[in-house]
Amino acid sequence: MAIRVRSFRPDDAARIAAIVHRCLREVNSRDYPAHIIDKMCEYFTAERFIELSASRLIYVAEDTRVVGTISRDGNKVYTLFVDPDSAGRGIGRQLMAHIETLARRDGYDHMETGASITAHRFYLHLGYTDVRESETKFGLNYILRKPLRQP
């Protein structure tokens, strides 16, 4: 089934929160202690995604249902998560390509993101390079940047 990327709708919020919680508990938990995972799950609620949609552009990937999400504010990437059942299908790469294209169209010459330990290698494979490390309330975070080539 082909994956389509579209803008977030408030009725996507519960499904997105469920995907994020599964990713955190099933994947990120290999790199972070349980109390940090719990704190992240408490933060990423359906209500929080609706709230974030007022200040960020949020997108979802769907086939027959929502299978991933990403958000952007200008040239900053946030909250990229893919349903663990759909991992390895290129959905994360497709979501990144989508927002990079939009940022390039909007005149940005680079993208920036903060990556978890879990996602760090994914961003490196997409051509992002490390700028620095930072500590957040959710633990270690890598700040990465990628130049956007103009078409």
C-alpha cells in the first residue's frame, strides 16, 4: 500500500499519541531509562499534539490508517515517529523528504533537528551532521544540521 503524507487533523491526535507511546516504550526504551520514557509519554498526549498544531506544521503518513508523524517549524524538525509495525518501509525517510522539500520551497538553506540517542543514526544516514550534544529534560539530545540543496 502506498504511503501518503498529509497535514495533521485534530482527529489524528489520539492515533499519533498511541504511535509515539509505542515507539518510546518498544524502541527508545533500549536507550533511555524507564523514568525518562514515562516522562516523555506523559508529555506526548493527544491534547499536546493538538496544542502543538497551533505553533508547528504537523504532518502524518498514512496508508489505510496513520502510520507516522513529523512536525516542523520553519527549518526545525520535531517529533518524527513511525509505528513500530511499519518500521523499515521508508516512512521516516518519506516524511523527512516531505518537510525538507517544503522548507526548501520556503527559502531555507538548511534543516536542523534534535535527535534522541535512538534516532541519531537515522539522521546521519539522511545526510545530517552533528553540531553539538545537549541535555534536555528527556536526556541526551544530538543537535544535527543538513544543508538543503536548491533544485
